[in-house]
Amino acid sequence: MRSYRYRWGEGLWSHLFHRISGVALIVYLSMHIWVIHHLQHGQTAYDELMNFLGNPLFRMGEVMLLAAILFHGLNGLRLVVMDAGLGIRKQRATFWVVFVVCAILVLVGGLVLLIGS
Amino acid sequence: MADTLGLYTFKIFRYNPDKDPKSRYDTFAVEVRQGMTILDCLQKIKGSLDGTLSFRRSCRSAICGSCAMNINGKNDLACHLQVSRLRGRTITINPLPGYPLIKDLVVDMGEFYRHIAAVMPWLVRRSPCPDRELLQFPADRDRIDSAVNCILCGSCTSSCPQFWFNPRYLGPAALLKAYRFIFDSRDEGRDERLAIVDDRYGVWRCRTVFNCDEACPKKLHPNEAIAGLKIEALKRSV
């Protein structure tokens, strides 16, 4: 028997969000390829599918996709910089910078995606 | 009395593999005075409330690392952490996570020591031994200064989720120890040690969760050491 009880800090949350967003991006890329492959069935089939994907559920999905791309990308850069030995002692602060920048960009981008459509 | 902090509740993990089918928590009320450490309270509980409680302790000076345990969710040394530094009146104490449990707060550190031994934690010399001590420039000593201060308490490795999921991972303490010798200007076993840490269960298993940096009771930075080793491993392969 082993104990696995531990307090969650910024590092663990960053680790978890990074993996979840990574899996979400793989799922999106698979769906994207599936959507694109409808082009070979002709314009009508593709238009019907695009029409279906225009429903509010998928519009919200686009906002979540934006969040996943932004967090995975920005946090990935944060990790690359720290793997180079820079800013390791500021990891908590840099996590919050990434988080806040993502939140602002998702808010702005989400409004553009939802209202613009 | 003026120096009394009041009554604290200690919620302590209990497990005796010979008797208990599963683990439980026991609670103890302890009158705490100013300056008392977690270890002082555990001694008080063992001495006057429940003599069957098991935990490790030795130096009581934050030097030996024996009393490392998980206190309110974070690994720390019981002899070093004063009760007054914790928030709230209930203190939860668990054994170090990730290591096999032996009894109550005592864990089996065998894996931890095997990983330390795997990185050859000694000075390697190929050259003939000099007649006097090996001198070192202060700047060279500064480079390994913090890594030398590791007391092998196991807090960092125990806090690492990668070690929880894969106990074959060397873990931050062993990698910090490897760094301490790889970057020691007097050491001549650099390539041999780098070959050990440049492995899927070495530096590349680290996922930069940073629990190790935050868990270290001596305020060391195993993550900086791991980053330094990653760069050296890359240099070695190009």
C-alpha cells in the first residue's frame, strides 16, 4: 500500500491542464480530418455537415478549442523556457501569467467567434 | 499561560498491515505551546496518548531527514516545522506519498536509496591521488553549493507524480545528487553518470510539475538541477 495524498499547487494544475488540452487537440484534429474528408462526397454533403456543425453546441466547442490551443501553446512555451533553466523559481508566477493571458484572449476571441457568427 | 497556542486537533494516518484491513485516521487533541514543532506534538501523542503510533525521528535539527512526512498536504520535516506556522486548528499528517507503507507514518525508503545509489553518489577519480586535498575554485564550488546541502529526506521524490506512477523513475533527489557530482570540478566520472541520467527513467521522465522544489525543506531546487542535466544530456548527444 502507498499513500498518494498531496496538496495541489500551480505546477500540478498546469500539468493537468496541459495534458487535458493536449488530448482535446488530438480529438479536434481527428474530427477536423473527418469533416474535411466529406469534401470527397460532394458539395452538398459537405454543406449539410457544415450546417449541422453550425449549431450552438459546436460554436461553444470552438471557444473551448481556442482555450485549449492558447493554454497548450503558451504553457508549452513556458515549459520550454524552464527546461532551458530559465525562470524556474518563478514557476508559480509564470503559471498565473499564462492563465490570465489565456483567460483574456479566450474571452475576447470567444465573443468574436460567437457574436461574429 | 502566555506562551500557550491552545488546543490543536491532530488527524493522523494509521495503518498496521498485521492488524488493519485498511487505513484510517485517528484524532488526538494536543495542548500546544509557542515554539512546539510537529515532532514535539507527535512525541507528546506517543508518550501520553497512544504509544502504538509509529514514526521516524532522530536528530531533531533538520539535518538527518528521518522525520519527513506529509503535513497538511505538503511534505516537510516534522522537527523543523513549528505548529504556529500552520493555518487552522486541525493538522492532518500522512506518511510520505509514493513510498510503500510499513506502519502508520513509517514508509519503506528502499526504492529511494536504490535510486540514489544508481547515480554513483561518490567522487570518481581516474587520475592518481594527489598528496594533498583536491582544491577547488570558489566559483566552481558555488555551482554545486545548493545541491551539496541535500539531506536525503526523500520529500522531493515523494512529492513527484511521475515517481508515483512509475517508481523506476530516478526522481528529483537522485538527479540532484547526480548534478552535484557531474558539475563538481574535481569529479572525473561525468560521462558515466550522464549516461545513467540521460535515460527515459532519468531526466526525460521529469514533467516539470515543480512539486519537488516546493517540497524541499532545505529550499533546494531539484528542477534547476534537472534542467541543467537535460542541457548536458543534449550536448552529449549532438
